[in-house]
Amino acid sequence: MKTTFKSALLIPLFLLCFIQVSMGGDREIGGYVDKAEDRFVRNVWNFVKNFQGWQTIGGNRYQTSQYFWSEPRFFNTEYRSFVDKMDLVYVASHGSPYYTQSTQTPNTGASLNLCPGYGYLPENGDLEFLIIESCSTVTGAPEAGGGDWWSPWANSIFRGLHQLVGFRTLSYSDNGIPNNFANKLKGNGGVWQSWFNAVNEERSIWHDSSWPGYASAILYTTTENDRLGNYAADPAPGANNMENWWQY
């Protein structure tokens, strides 16, 4: 079991209203696969297969509605029809800080710190949860060395997005994490907590302190306890009350 640490940017609000909502309704899941290695196909499939039919979780129902080879346009120019049309997206790819690869040859992908904001309801944005199984994409406070870790996220994809979850270090995939994570979510476990637990449970199998990597999550204090069956109202765009949980 690895230690978890949190860094929070707590900017006082004149009025902060936290509403835990159970918005009964149908929710969509998308899965996007890096055109690089067969293991990325298995990673995404082992998650989305758990939602092939409608799955009732709390007050909501979830089903996979997109399962595609990844393309940069899904994250930027056509994001309204892809990433931001879904409620939860699971991506498996090669990665680097802020970056998720779509194709290995030629090397194409999306730099999330340069992408538009996701989840902004007034403009029909929908995404609540973005899961990226890759190396180093979900960079945060440890990588910033005590500096500003929040602005690259607050000024890009967090415009109503509740949580971004993945790894902050090198990671190893083609294992039990996607399926285990999916089943924890179906049991209405907390989103980022279920990811961290699935990573730690995989680690315990191999008795290796660093394998399969160290998880990281960017979210808000108001969305910290979100789960698929009931989650908070959309956070306001920006860095107010943004926080980073990470393993080390």
C-alpha cells in the first residue's frame, strides 16, 4: 500500500454552496485507444466491456456508447462530439506530462493543457470524469516542486470537469487495473479513490513499491467524494478549491 498525499489550492469563496446531487438519468461512457500497442486495446476494452449494457449505479444508468481509435480531434477541434459528449471517458495511451498520444507513427496526440474546457454545461459540455491510463500525463504538485501546479489544468480542460485521474509517473499496463476499477465504480465507489485502490491492489500482487506506477488525481474539494451513482454539482471554471491527490 502506498501513501497518498494531497495538495489543495483553497481560495476562499464569498459563498460556497456544495450540493451532492443524484441526477437520475442515463450517462454515456467513451473509450479511446492509442494506435500504438495491442495492450492499449486490452486496457480500454477491459474497462468498457463492463458497461456494454445499461448498468444502474445509484440513481444513474451508464452504458458504453463510444469505443474508438483515439484521434487528437476528439480532445480539441471536435471535442463536443467526442470527449465532452460523454460523462466518463477512459483512455489508454503512451503519455508524458499533460500529453496523451493518439498514434505512435506518426506521433500525434493531444496536449491537455492546450485543449478547450470540458464539462461546461451552458455550452452543452457534459464530461465529468476523465481517466487516462498512461505514463506521466496527470502531472501535479510533486512535479511542480512546490510551484504552481494548478494553472495548466485550471486554464484548460477544467471548465466543469469534476476529476482527471491517471498516473504522474511511468506506469505499466496490460494488467487487472481497468477491470478492477470498473467493478469498483459499478459498486458506487468514489471515482479517484477507486482508481487509487485498483492501482494499489495491482501493486500488492507484485510486491513492488513502484510497479505499476504512482497514481494522481486533479479535482476539487467539492467533487472529492463523487461517485457514479451520485456526484456534486459542476464546479465553476478555474482554480478555486482545486486539489491534487497523489501516491508516492
